[in-house]
Amino acid sequence: MSPHDQHEFHEEAALGSIYDARLIKRLLAFLKPYRVKLALSLLVLLAVTGFELVLPHITKEAIDRYITVSGRKAVLGRPVSGTLPLAGDTVLVDVSRLSSGDRYLMARWQKRGQADNTPYYYFELKNFPRPETVLYLLADHPALFSRYGDLVLIRHSDLKQLSPDEILALRARDFAGIKRIGLLFLGLIVLSFGLNFCQVFLVMLISQRFMHDLRRRVFARLQLLDMCYFDRNPVGRLVTRATNDVDAVNEAFTSVFSVLLRDVLLTLAILGVLFAYDIKMTLVVLALLPFIVLWTVFFRIRARNIYRQIRVRLARLNATLQENISGVRVIQIFRRQAESVRRFMLVNQEYFKSSMQEVLVMSFFRPLVEVISGIGLGLIIYYGGGQVIRQNISLGVLVAFITYLRMFFRPIQELTESYTVLQSAMASSERIFQLLDEPVTIRDIPQASVPERARGRIEFKNVCFEYLPGEPVLKNITFTVAPGEKVALVGSTGSGKTTVINLISRLYDVSSGQILLDGADIRELGLSRLRSSLGVVMQDVFLFSGDIKGNIRLNKELSDEKVREVARQVHADTFIERLPQKYEQEVKERGVTLSSGERQLLSFARALAFDPPVLVLDEATANIDSATEKLIQDALDILMRGRTSIVIAHRLSTIKHVDRIYVLHKGQIKEVGTHQELLKKRGVYYNLYQLQHGKESE
């Protein structure tokens, strides 16, 4: 057996499909109360995506309209939209003004001699609020400027002949335009930040509420499930359902709405914008997509296997930690520290290896996507730069195209990395819904009215029970306890004593036969009425975190004075009053700072506070020290007074005065009688008593 076999139950199930319509539909049902916020979040997301798309276009406009204003003279035989008329068939062609269909004609016009190679800076006088500010320049430099009505041209090479102040005056409109665009750019960024904040806040708010509702449903279901379910499932697995699995689903939700949905929208939108800008350059980019797709598919397959391996080994690591921390006392007492460290190192080393495999794959994936995107940028700079030189496209188009291209590759990388998150969420949601769909066979029955206090008559009629099919624990158990009677159940370990208590409390249902309370089948009474009639004191007392009085009242509406009264009646006040904060003393985890006897006295006070007509004591005095035994016996006498009492006894000397003793052996009642009657029979009870009496004598 490998050192990890004992933790197999902690391992995750195989990861399912990345998309399961049935699971998605059920998860969306949890989001239904927040559909308005979701719709608002989606609208904000669309707005944010729109802002991201418009920013590079604004940059392009700033470059083409105000920074690199340039046109060339051309003689065209037909009218072309976007050109500026000069004289006759001569027009000024600015490629940034041409439509996408005419953009690539400039090189052809130049080759045919229809277009001049000389670049001109141009402006229109009507665009100046006060044209006289530039008219003096035209008068001072008539040889540099050419005027065609309202349109004025000057060679870019001649701009060097103007002084800085003259250039400033000449390009005042361009400076003003750049200022406006800069302010617009800044305003959009601020607005985008605000919308991004709102969108992220809305998504996180919904995700937290979604996670809150889902975890509440899981916890509520756990409270209703039968004990047999907890017998089949270890605590660590169930805790994982309410924590890790819910977190995995929540992480996928936030990824979908804050990352994945945005990336899908952004990728599609950018692709459309790229085609609108320049089809030829877009086709150059698309030639790289098959390489990205192939690498992504490889990454998905490889990462899926590695990710599953990491989950399995992380579960082993957590299980080992939990086991060793819970058993640290035993480990230290038996000097197992070195062996525990060795075993933990083995598990930790396996997890480290799996994590390094993930690091290796991610180390290849991210740089390779960057390399492919870098190749794409290089091709665009080479091809697009040539087109700018040929005047087929403007510099602004090339800059915007490069910006969009960098934005295009980022979502592709994020989409791939979201794959494992979504796949993990599908596996986690499937496990969560398996728990939520687990049938509850032991259900409460709503009571039409407040029932009368039970008299306390308990009857077992031919009761049979088995925890596992084919392995009976109780066989045709029949007995009756009259109201106010005190009976004891004794027997060797495994005889079925505790099972009787489990069945009376209806933690399990009988396989056959009946259990009656005051003549009514307990399956027809309802859990609330049944359990309010029972007071169960277990051998292993469970104390909750909180204070002493909170553990006595257990949410029952009792005054502090009543709490003190019941504590005094069972002598629990003898140690409570010695505590620094008395009844407000904090109880540590499971009451580890209290002795067994003190915890038992608290359980007696708890039972007395609920004042049940039927009292069940399961080995309640088994672990009590001699000094506390008299207090316990006095407390028991008070507890059992006037109540139907069923005692599971380990110390036979403590049940000498009960009305009747039932001796169980291998799931059957072998002997019935009082203490003296059973001793006279010299049967199973006599042997048990002699064995125990001999030990006590020693």
C-alpha cells in the first residue's frame, strides 16, 4: 500500500466537460435574483469595451489630422471622395481622408504620374477663428505658400524656412486640436476607470452574494442529511464542498463576467475594427492565427492533465496536514515527529513536481504567444511601414493598427488561461449539485399545533436494523419502557447498544419493525416533536465555541438565573464558579480546557435545561474520575427523577438500582431482569459483572 492510499477519499473526481448546459442552467438559477444588476453590469462592460476600442482611433485622428498633416497633388480623371479640389482636375490627396476602397490607389497614381511625390502641409483659412493671424505669413512669404481659394499649401520641406513663432502661429489650429484630443483622451480614461470600477464592483457584489447563497444552501442541506450520508463521506470532503468547491465556482463566475466575456467581446470587436481599417494588413495578422490555435489546443490538453494532477496532490497535501495537526498529541507522545515529517515531505514533493510541470507549461505558453504576437507586429511594421512610405495608408492608421493588434493578442492569452478555471468550476458545481440533490429520507413533519408534553412510554416492536446491507446490527429487538421507568442496556462492544439510542433519536430509520413513543410511531411524529421529548447525554460530550452559559442553553430562551439554577442542580456550579469569568468563560475548541468530568456535568446541565420527558444516557459515566463520580451520581439522580430513562452502562455498578436491565449480545436481547435477578441466572450479565468486578478489585 502506498503512503497515500489512506487519503484516496480526499481526491477530486475526474474533471468533466468545460461546458455542461444542465449545470450552467442550475447555476444561473442562483443568479436570477440579481438579474437587474447583471444586466447593468453587462451594459457597463459594453461601455468599457467601447471606450477601449475608441482610444486607439482617437490617437489615429490626432496623428493624421493634427500631427502629420500631409497631402499630395494629383490629377485625377474622376471625382474621388475625400480629396480637396485645387484647380481644374488637380486635387489634393490626403490618404487619411480617403475611403478604404480608394486608399491603395495612391501608389498606382504615383506610378502613372498622376500624383506628385511632394508632400504638402495644408490648412483651410475658414478653420481659423481669426484668419488675419496667418494672412501676414502668406504676405511675408509669398514664394512658400500656394493659395487655392480658402485652401493654403506649403511644402513640408519649406516649413524649415519659417521661424518657431511663425510655425506656432501657422499650426495654432493643430496645437488646439491636439489639446482637445488630449483632454478628450484623459476624460475617456477617467470615465473608463469609473465604469471599470462600477463593473468590477457589481460583478464582485453579485459573486459574493452568489457564493453566500450557494454556501448557505450547501450548509443547510448538510444539516438535513441523514447520518448514513455522513458515514459514507468524510468530514474533509464535505468541508471542501462548502469552501473550495464554492470558491472554484465563484472564481469562474468572476472570470466569465469580468474577464472572459470582456475578452470575447473585445476580440470580436477588434477583429471588426482591423478589417475596417485595412483588410490586407488584417489578413497578414490572421495568417498567424492557426499557429496560436494549435499551440492553444496543445496547451489546453497538457494543462488539463497537469491541473487535475495538481488538484489531486493538493488534496493529499491538505489531508496530510489535517491528519497530522489533529493528531499532534498522539504524534508527540509516541515520538512520531520524524516519520510524520518524512511522509509529509513525500506528499509535498509530489505537489512540488506537479506545480513545476504547470510552471514549465506556462513558461512555454506565455512567451510563445508573445513571440507569435511579436512576429505579427514585425510583419505589420514591415508591411504597413512600406504602405505608409508608398502613401497607401497614413501613419495614424499604422499606429492605431499596431495598438489594436497588441490589444488583440492579450484576450487570446487570457481566454486560454481561463480554460482551467472554467473546467474546475464545472467539476466543482457537479459535486455541489450532487450534494444538494442527495435525498433526505428522514424528514420533519410540520405540526398543526403545539403538542402536549410526552408521557414517555417507549416501545420497540421487532426492530431490525443494518448500517450496511446484509450486515444486521439489531435483530428483532422488542422491549417496553413505561413512563418514569429506568432501564439499562448492557453488553459487550458491538452488541448494538448505541444503535438503539441512534434509532430512538431517529438519526437512522429502522430497517423493519416499529419504535413507538406514547403509542405513536416515531416516524409519524415529526423530528421536532420527537427530539424535543428526548434528552441525550453522550459519552463524548461535544461543546461548541462560545461561553459556558451558551453551551448550557443551546439557543433555548433561558434566563441567566435559570442557567445558574440548572447548573447548581447537577453540581456543575462547583467548577464553573472557580473559572475566572464563571458563566461567561470562553469555551475553547471542543472544550479541550475542561476535564472529562466537567464536560459531562455541563452536558447534564444542558439536558436538564431542556427538561425532556425521556432521558437517554450513553456511557455517561464511562470516563469519569473517582473524585467526580459522586457529583456525577448525584446529578444523575436529579436528572432521572420523574423521567423515563434509558441508560447505556459501562460500569455495571452504576445501574444496580434501575428497574430493569436488558443484556444485548450480537444484536439480540439475551437476558432481562434486575441486577440481582441477572446475577442469579449466571449468564451473560453474570460473566460481564464478574469480569468487571475482578478488574475493579484489582
